[in-house]
Amino acid sequence: MIQQNELITMLIGSGVAIYVLINHSRLSRIPSFKVLLISYLFLFAGWVLTVAEGFFLGSLLNFIEHLCYATGSILAAMWCWRVFMRAGEPR
């Protein structure tokens, strides 16, 4: 069963993905952009899997969805660490 909020989240995420594709050259100036982009892609995959699990392979896709969320979150934290915690600089 698909919930409306899951579908809306996936649609909004699709819009952001299109924006990132269109503006990739400008966004690539962000420090460690590749890590941030991969983090977003994992989160986006989780949103897509949330909707897909309503149609088929519910348990398997749910497991993969949560792996995607965990991986995306770890990568987002790693991006924050790289950008905001400079080596040797006290904060």
C-alpha cells in the first residue's frame, strides 16, 4: 500500500534531482560536492524504494531502502565533517 506522503516525497526528490542535473556545473563548486551528491542519490534511492515496495518484494525492498537511508546519512555526516571540521583548526 502506497501512502500519499511517500509518493509526494519521491516526486519532490525527483524535482531536486532534475535541478541538480541541470545545474551540476555550478553545484560542483561546493566543497566535496561528490560526497554530497552521492549522499543525496542514496537518499533518493530510498524514497524510490519506499514507493516500489508497495508494489512488489516488500520485505526485500524495505531492507534495501533502510540500507540506502543509513548510507546516505553516513555520507552526509562525512560531508559535514569534511566541510566544517578543518584539520588542525579548533572549533
